[in-house]
Amino acid sequence: MCNMGFDAKLRMNLIAEQVGGYDKLREDMRVGGFMEWQTASFYPIIAWFPKHMKSPDVLGIAVRNGYSFTILYGRTITPYDGINEWYGYVSLYDTYDSITEALLDHHKAVIATEVDFAEHKLGKSWESVLQEVIDGVRPTKFNINDDDFLVESLDALNFTDAGSWMSEHESFRVLFDALKTLGLSDNLSSSMFEGSRKEYIIEMSDATFDEDFQSEWA
């Protein structure tokens, strides 16, 4: 019998309370021009660095941003001294806005989505989930396109109505992915999407969203 581990959603709720609650997060998203600030779902960023942690822990909060994710809250210091020291080292070579971002980049964390929670509910421990991330078997969901939530709805998608629920550019990306599945997109240039996958890291502080983020979404 596997160890089901901690309650990731409860842990995320506690962290959200520490930074002002979900209402505060949504207000910051609204001010920053995030189009789905009222309905966006929050996802815990679960980290596990076996060398420095006895068990996984939630060290950030993310929100879906189109087909990828935005970090709404990332830790700049953790309760784990070894991770804090490790972050100081890796920051000498790469620029990160938070320890959470660094952990995701180094495959020591995952943005836990519905798929991960479903597997956990069926009995897979978070240690096993994170070990797959560490081994490169399971994606971190960061800096990649993740369209798992569309898998069951692509066949029924009416592209004439797509503009009512996503931008024109995102609608074309859905069409592109559908054509790719059918093997019809080989001649479509990937440069059409250049710049569309940029990630934004939002630090929770008195300041809201940075100017680049506001210009992108305002």
C-alpha cells in the first residue's frame, strides 16, 4: 500500500492565505489584465528534491495561461536549507525569479494538474509522480504547451465559435494542433507561433504585474 502523502490542495490553500488569499490573487490578475482572472483555476507547484527533502511539498501556485502556465507565487526562500543553498549556486549560471521557477527548470517540481491528481487519487504517491518528473518521464508542465484539457473536446470543437472563448491566435493554434494530429501540418511554419509561448513569472508583493506582462495582456 503506497503512502498517499500530504494534501497538496490543502497545502496550496494555506500558502494562498499567507499571500492574501485567492481573492487577492485574482485581483492582482485583474489589475494585470489577465482575461480569465475570474474563472482561472489555481494549481499547486509540488517540489521534491530527494537530496534535501524527506517528502514532497507545495512551493508555489500556478494558473493556466492558454496552453501553458504562469507562476503566480514562487518562493524566494524555502524551509529547506539545502534547497536555498542549491538555488544560490544555480543562480550564478541562470537567471530565475524564484526558487520555484528554478526547481521546475531543473525537473525537481511539477505543476500538478487534473491528470496528476487523478493518478494520485488512484493510488500513485506524490513521491512516485515527482520521481517520474526527475527521471524525465513526466513533464513539469512549465515552458511547454499542455493541451491535455482539450483532448476529449477537440473532435467536437466548432471553430466558427472559437473566437468567443479564445483569442484569434489561440484559435489558430488549436486548428494547427488538430491538423498536426492528422499529419496535415508539415508545411505550416512553426515561426507563426514565435513569441506566443513566453512565460511570465509574477512575484507576489506590493507591486502587481510587471510592465511587460501588462503590455502583453492589457
